[in-house]
Amino acid sequence: MTKMNKKVLILILNYNGADYVRDCFSSLEDIKYPRENYQILVVDNNSTDNSIELIKNNWPEIKIIKNQKNIGFAAGNNIGMQYGIDNNFDYIYLLNQDTAVEPDFLQKAIEVGEYNEKIGAVQSKLLLFKAKSKINSIGNELHFLGFGFAGGYQMSDYEINSKEITYSSGACFLLKTKVLKEVGLFQEEFFAYHEDTDLSWRIWLAGYKLMLAPNSVVYHKYEFSRSIKKFYYMERNRYLIILQNYKLATILLISPACISMSLAMFFYSFIAGWYKENLRVYFYFLKPSTWSKIKKARKKIQSSRKVSDKFFTRKLVGKIEFQDVQNPLLKYIANPIFNLYWQLVRKIIFW
């Protein structure tokens, strides 16, 4: 079976995406992949704008699944991924609604995915839509305390070879369905943010690789949101990935840094104005039901893992190097201290 014969589901989660529909779906009209071998599926999270009507009127051939409420990025995509599994697609390509693609993006991503059986997922090269010579992500970076950020962000685009990446941006995420069957889908408890981090981590733990497909190009209308709501999910979910995916010994080893960071963020939240959301995070972890969910997810992940923390933690970084969150406290205090801590303690990890 040649690469162009792989059956692919292009999955787009829509939520009030009227401002993005035309650019995204118009670009998909020109993709260089046999029409009989791919399907476009839109899962709509109960949009209240006219985005679904726009899709129906202009692209009537596209299949739409409409949810009765906004169930979040994770659960919404899970409906589409389960459809892909049930209908025997070889690959599922998660594509954000606020993107546009190059005609050969799908072919070039699958070529990388097919290179090796141990490649479980692939990310396209993600460039900024409004500045197409600038990088949005060439594979995301993961801080040892659970903070994720876009690798190469705002750098000028350049020629790059395919390479291993720590985790894939959910904006352009090509997944093998056989791997999804093994590791599971997004964790719906996350609702939004870090679900791509968590799934990528679990793919690595299952013994597969994540790769960048540099010749598969997607443009992203990326805007870093500083909304308070986003802070709650990002902060809560980074704790979830730490508690569920690390081995217990690693959690104990990084706990001094984790506690120190939490205290620093607690005090800073009063200055920044999101202390109420920070308190919501703490209250979430005070509920017994939360720990029941963590215990269940952790048991499943740890019992099936094939890769050691010694192997995976070599991929993690000790500095947060993302332009949109840079400030003097991070640059001159937090990054040097936590990076030094990480460089020292990760040498201890032998498990």
C-alpha cells in the first residue's frame, strides 16, 4: 500500500468559527491527495454563530456532527477521533478551525508517519498566518513542571530536517489510529489546554515517537490569549499531567520545585489579577472525586508504559522560553533557578 492510499480523516472542531471558515475550507479544496482516500469531518460544539450554515452552503459534501452543548476541545475532538477509529481510517489529522493549509500538507505529513512503524504521531510545520515567514511551532517544548510552549515561536522560517519533537501542537496533529487504540484519546477531564501535551506524553510512554514533518506546512491565525479562563485550565491541567504521567519517584524528586513554583504563582496571581482562578485550581484538587479520577488515569498509564522516566525526562527543559509570557521575574529569577534545579536533579533519575 502506497502512502497516497492511506485512508485519512481530516478532523476540524468548530466553535463559533465563522471568521475562520472561508480561509480554512478554501485551502482544503486544493489539497493534493486522492479524494477517495480522505474525508473531512466537522464536529461542532453547539456554535451560536452562522459558521455551520456557511459550511453547509459552501461545502455541502463535508460531514458535520453537531453537539448539543460546548463539551470542550478534548471531548469534541474525541467524538471525531472515535468516528475515525470506528470507520477504519488509517490516520486522523486534527486541524484547528483557525488554520489554512498548503496543498501537499497531508501527503508530506503521512510520508513522515510512514517512515517508521514506531512513529506514532506527526506535527506539520506551523507558520503564522499573518506573517507567513515566521514560525508558530516546529514541535512544542515541555518544561519539567508541566508548562508547554511553542518551539521556535516567532523565529524566521528556515529549512529543517524531520526531527523528533517532545509534543505536538493540537492545531495540526496527525495521529495513527492504531496508536490511538493503544494509548487512548484525549482525556476529557482536561476540557481544553494541555490535552495535546498529555496525549503526546502518553504516546512516548507507549514506546512510539513523535516527529516533525517540515515539508508539511500549515498556517495558523495564532493569538496567545491571556484570558483568566485560559489560566484556570492551563494551570489545573499541568498538575494533572505531572500527577498522572510521571513515576512516583520523579514526582517526589521535583516536588520542592513544584511547591516553590506554586507559591510563586499564588503570590503573583494577586498582582496579575487572576487569584480567584488560582484558588479555583486549589479547590479542584481538594475534591475527593478529583483524586479518584487521577488515580484511575494514573493506573492505566503507568501499567501500560514501556518507556522509563530516565528516557523521557531527557526531552524536558528547565526554562520557559516563550516570547508572549516573558517578564523580568521569569527571565532573571525563575528560569535560572528552576533550570539549575532541573539540570541537577534529572541526573539522579535512573528509573
